Amino acid sequence: MSFFNHTKNALVLAAACFVLQACSGTTASDTVSNTTASPSEIEVAGILAYTQAQVNKSLAEIPAYDSIPRNISPGQKQWNYVTINDWTSGFWPGILWYSYESSGDEQIKEKAIAFTEALKPILVQNKWDHDLGFMYYCSYGNGYRITKNPAYKEVLLAAADSLVTLYNPKVGTILSWPGMVEKMNWPHNTIADNMMNLELLFWAAKNGRKDCYDMAVSHAEVTMKNQIRPDNSMYHVAVYDDKGGQFIKGVTHQGYADNSMWARGQSWGIYGFTMCYRETGKEEFLETAQHLADKFIERLPADMVPYWDYDAPNIPDEPKDASAAAITASALLELSTMGDNQELQDKYRTTAERIIASLSSDRYLSKDQNNAFLLHSTGHWPNKSELDVPIVYSDYYFIEALMRLKRLNAGEKVATL
Ligand code: GLY
């Protein structure tokens, strides 16, 4: 059997006992054994049951709807909270929507609504940065997908209207970080992460804001041209002349070096170009997503979870970034349904399953240690912040990947947003 063959309905995992217990109605802490693990087959439902138990533990602790989980410090069980203005504020409501979708638990739905609607005031402020896409699409986007509440549609359109004010027609991309223009002397800057937030624009284009489509396509095309290096790794930041539109240089902000492959930046690119192909059907975006994915996979360590930067100097003594693994797993599941190259499709599906399996092992699950789903993410190594800790967006893309796998196993479309 070739390496790329996969079993459709099961993951090969090193935590079989965990799932059997989760499925039999035990508590989250019971579900986790210290099994060392001979590989066994595991059902996605069991891991989803674990995520729901962790969500309930978090919900029991969160003091208010404007206290949003962001990360967990070493040795601590509970989340550190941020306000609604933090760039990560949409992920927690998004987790709740996925958790409701997975479980049908009406109490979680009520919480999803409350945490989503707590974010509405963000838009009162004038101009944000590209993160508006993360903040609103993960929260209101999932909420609208599931409830079709027309008020959510209005909020999403207002968020898109705000996001496109950052579009520079000379460059053809969105200005990702207005705050960095003077601070870093980056007159127009566009970051790999920004690829994710084109999804809000594609959604808006289908819901009455037709010109958002051209802006999103242009952004992806210009990014494809300038921000991907000949070896198919991505610059974190592309700096452009804001008046003439010329590409000036590629640099990093959160990676190890300007020319290194920052793991999460590569993940945002894989996910973003995959989504752009879904929304446009343009072959160039599919090929780009495949090239970025191939690069990410080719250099993965044996446990399928990258170090925070592929070129960090002290591998294997560098922190891992489980968030990059989770984002990529989710993206690869969608990429595995695209194009007509069966060998590539199988490779992406198998790799996604192996990443999910690794993240679902004793090494990566938080279990009783704290209330998150996953351990071992790295937020901002150059700033020495969030090193090797649970981070909320890691959990968001992990539960999204599980839901996508569940849909794939059921023969349904992988992406529903
Ligand atoms: N979008 C910011 C980050 O990935 O850390």
C-alpha cells in the first residue's frame, strides 16, 4: 500500500484509550489516559467530545462576555483573557459555534451568541487593520452560517466595508498594518496572514458588495507575485511603495529572519490560496496553494508539527507551533478535494490526518493540564511572547479541522462558509 493511501473513516492515532473513554460519556479528565500508544484507529467524534468537555471547563471559568480567552501561561489551568479589541477576539466565539455545531448543545449556542454579539462595538472605531477579517469572520461568519440571523449579515457587511478602506489600488493589496507604516517605515505593508481575511471580502461580494471580489483577487495575485520566494516559502511581510505600487522588499516580523520560513506564515498562505481557489476557480491559486503546501510538508519533522520557524537556529531545541499544524491540517483537508491530481489529493488528505492524529496524542492535548484543547503553540518568538503555550487560534483551527474531517468522512463538502 502506498504511503498516500488513507482510510476514509478513521485516523491512525496514538491515543485509542482516550477516545474509547470519551465516547463512553466520561468526563474530560477521565478521557485522557497516559497511554503510550500503539497506533490504533480513532473516531473523530471522540476527539470532538474531548473539545466539548474542554469548552465547558472554560465556560465555567470565564468571568464576562468581554473577557476573551487568548492563551494559558505555563503552570496555569485557566485562560488569560483579552478585550474584544484584541486581534484574536473572534476565535473564541468561533470555537463555540463549531462546538455547538458538533454537539447540538443549546447552552453552548447561547454562549456562542453572547460572545459573538459582544464583539459588535469593535466596528464603532474608525479604521482597523486586516485583523477585522479574523475578528468578524470567525465569530459572526460562523454565526451567520449556522443561524442565518440577518443582523449578523449586516455586521459582516459593515466589517467588509471597513476592511476595504485599507485597499490601495496602486499596489493592489490591502494595507495589513497601518500602525507599522511610520513605526517600521513600511509605506504599504501586506502580510501573509492577510490572505485569510480575503474570505470576508469574497463573502461580501456574494452578498451585495460586488467590488470586493476584484479587490480580493488582486490582493491574492499581487501577493502571489511578490511574496512567494522561488523555493515556495513565503515572506511574512511584503513592503510596497504606497504611491507607485512597486514591491520594495520582503521581510519578517514574527519569523526568525527575513528569508526564513516562519511556520504560521506559511500556513496562512496555504489556507489563504486554497480558499482563493475555492472562491474563484483560478488555477494559479490552486497551484500556489499546492506549492506552498508541498514546501510545508517536505520539511515537517517526524511528529508532523513544525517548529515555530523552519529555519530557527536551534532545532530540535526550538519551541513547536501547534497552531501552524492545526491551520495547515484544516487547509489540507480542503485542498485534498481540489483539482484532478489524485496522487496530490491523497497526499494532502493523508498528511492532514497524520497532523490531526499527532495533535490528538498525549504529547499535544492539554487534557487535565489546562482548559485549552492543545499545548505547544508559539505566538511571537522575536518578542519572546507566547512561547510554547496553548493559544486560542490553535484550538479554533483544530476544531475546524475536526469538523472538516467529519464532513469529508460523511461525503459532504468540506468548507461551508
Ligand atoms: N496573525 C498574527 C499571527 O499569526 O500571529
